[in-house]
Amino acid sequence: MGRTSPILLAGPGNTTSETYPLPGSLSPPAHYSRAVLSVLGNAAVLLTSALRPTHLKAPELLTVNLAVTDIGMALSMYPLSIASLFNHAWIGGNSSCLYYGLMGMIFGTASIMTLAVMGLVRYLVTGNPPKTGNKFQRRTITMVISVIWLYSGLWAVFPLLGWGGYGPEPFGVACSVDWASYQDSLNRSTFIMSLSILCTFIPCLVILFSYFGIAWKLHRAYQAIQSSDFHYGHIERKVTLMAVLISSGFIVAWSPYVVLSFWSMFHTKGKDSLAPVVSLLPCLFAKGSTAYNPFIYYIFRRSFRRQLQVLICCSAQPDSPSCRETGEGRQSVSHKTHHIL
């Protein structure tokens, strides 16, 4: 597994310690690289969206919100975990552990709920080209996004109010819901089970239902879409594929962590009964889910590529004629494709 170095597992109050070998491939620089990719990629999504605020269709606000959750998770959580890796122990004790768990709960829940709503929106608009694209008004989507954040914040503060709790991960470089305390009390077990059902299983079922439903609708409407508006049918399938990849990536990234969490719930020794690296890998793999969405947008969205080009051009040479021409072309393309994307 390459070069290893010891790391201190410190509880919230730094009262316990244990050393585990840290694989070189999971070193602070590698973790730092993931953080940089996540911040830069999602910042690009937000900045390119800001270049065309009036051309953003209502459902696209969900994409912006997803970028906010990803960059928020990276900015609020990566610094502490990277510093803890360098320090070979959790930094800040109980207060920073609670903060880390709180941020993880807020942004993680907001992310999966946003994906669930994105799936439902795609399901409802698929197969009804093109006028039903206006079915969802910006005000409606904005209200839904507000509810998502309120819902996420509510679940995040429950442990601070005494229902459930946050605790350190086995490697001592992250904190999350104290899954291993599931069998300790009715308080902990009811919180963890409610959280699992309402913030994990139901959203995942909604995502799966939505995209299976989309596949069924596209199969039934394939000939009709081809004969009436081939271009729209092609764009719709492309946008749907992009959404499927984003949702699938999230589920794949977080599934090992969910499996590990449930292992700790139903085994007396919890995650401590597993090899330390087995406990660490799912955590880092899940956090890596914040980095790949911008690459998916870049591949599937021509408008994102154009706007990113404008952003880079204008940053390097603000008064460049080519930059102004590209900007004018961007506005024209955005206007023409507004009813589709």
C-alpha cells in the first residue's frame, strides 16, 4: 500500500488516542488536490451561471444549488480534514468536530434532496416538448430550494438539540453522525433510523423512480419525438443522460459510506472491527463526489463550455475583441436555446 505514517485518532474531547497507518496515496497533498478541483470546478459553474442570470431556466437553478452544496462542503470541511491529516490528529477538539458534522449534514442532505428534486423535475418535463419547459416557474423552484435548505438545516441541528449526536470517524480526520451509537439508547437509534429513511432511502428511491420513469416515457415517446422535433428529442435525451450521470455518481460515491455506517450500526464493535483503511476509504470517496459534477457539465453542456471560454478570455484580456465577440455569441446561443435547456 506504499509508504505509511501514523495518525492519531482523537475523540471530540481529544481524550482518546490510537495510531493507525495512513496510506501514502491518502496523504494530505492528495486530499488537497481533491479540494482544489472541487472548489475551482464548482466556482466555474457558479461564475458561468452568473454570466447569464436572465437566461437561466427555472430547473437550472437546481444545478446552481447543487454546485453551492458541493463548493460549500469543500470550503467548510476540507480545510479541517486536511489540517488533521497534516497534524496526525483531529484539530480543535469537540467544537470543531460538532462544526464539521454540522456542515456535513447540511450540505450532504441539501445535495441529495436537490438531486431528488432534479429527478422529479426531469421526469415531469420529459416527453412533453417544448412548451412544458415553462411549467416550473423560477419562483416555484426558488421556494423548493428554500425548503431544501430549511429541511437540511433542521436535521443538522437535531444533534445539537439533544436528538442524536456527532462523533469522530475512526481515522480521526473527519466527524459525522455517530452511527456506532445506534444501539446505545432509544434517542440515538430513533434519530439514526429516521435520518436513514427520510434523508437517504426515500430520496434515493425518488431518484431511481424518476429516471426509470424517464426511460419508460422516452421509450414510449421515441417515435413521436423523432417525427415531431428530432432536435428537441436529442437535446432532451442528452440533458437526461447528464442528470442520470450526476445522480448515479452521487449514489455510487456515497454507497460505500452508507454500507459502512450501517455496518457500524448493527455490529457491537462497529467500525472499529474493520481494518482502519476500510473505514477511511469510503469517507474520502464520498467527499470526492463534490469534484466531478463540473466535468460532467463540461462534457454535456455546450453552453457551459462557451461560458467558461468567455470567463477565461475575459479574465486574461478584458478588452480583447475576441472576448467581446464570444460574449455576443454566448448571448445569442443562450437566447436560442433557452426553451430547451
